Amino acid sequence: MAEKRLIEDEMPPKKYVNGEGFPYLGKSYRLQIVDDGAPLKLSHGYFELNQKNADKGRETFIKWYREHALPIIEKRVDIYKSILGVEPSDVRVLDLKFRWGSCSSAGTINIHWKTILAPMSIVDYVVVHELVHLREKNHTQKFWEIMGTVLADYEKRKEWLKVNGNYFEI
């Protein structure tokens, strides 16, 4: 049954053609292939992909998402670290495969680049989740209590990510 659901829930692969939709911060933006300019940019409500990069569209998008995710993630970390009274040693945006985030024993916060595809409330959930690990290493009752003091609706956000997270394919 679970295998059948996974097959039914699979998204068709993205095509890097005019009109295809790509997510960013919880919204979908249509793609336009353009003749010149930057490899990829978000302009006037559209992603514009330089035709020279159309054959490597996925790689171009991932690079763009990673570059644009870092300053946003860093800003969210700055907001929540003072609320939690923690100081990460570093913040990185990586491809974490099947995890949204991680927190190393050295205090490094790692966030999956795909997080930037979700709405800001979900970005905040992932960031706060990892920052809370700087205070409470495991998912104990205390961990979730701390989450609740920062994000009263964390359970709703956690469920949203569980239900919708698999649909973030580019």
C-alpha cells in the first residue's frame, strides 16, 4: 500500500520550457526562455532562463536556489537565535538528500536548499527546528516544548512539510 501511494504521489519531471512552473518561497513562477542575460533570474514574476542554459536547466536552478537561499536562511537564523539564546558556529545551505536540516555537534546548522521552495513559515520551522537542537540534541519532550515556545503552531508546520515536502522537485 505504501509503495502504491509513493508511485501515485510521484511528480512528473520538470521540463525547462516556456510556461513550466517553478516554486520559490511558496509561490509558483512560470518559466520564460530568453535569448540573453543572466543564466537564470527572477524578474517581473517570471523565472527567466537563458537559452544557453536550457540544456542544463536543473543545475542552473539548483545553483540559483542555493545562492538565494543562503542570505534568507541567515536572516531567519539571526531572528531566531536571539529568541532561543543560541549561537550556531556556521550556517550552510547544502543538498541533504532526504533531510530538511541538520545540526552538527560543532554547532553548524545545515539547511537543504529545497527549503527555499516552501513558504516562509516552513522555512522558519526548519530553521527553528535546527536551532533548537543547539539546546536539546534529541527529539525529547523538552525539545518539542522549546519548539512550541518559539512557534506555537509548529505541529501544523511539521505536518505541512510531511504532506507537501515530497512535491518539491525541480
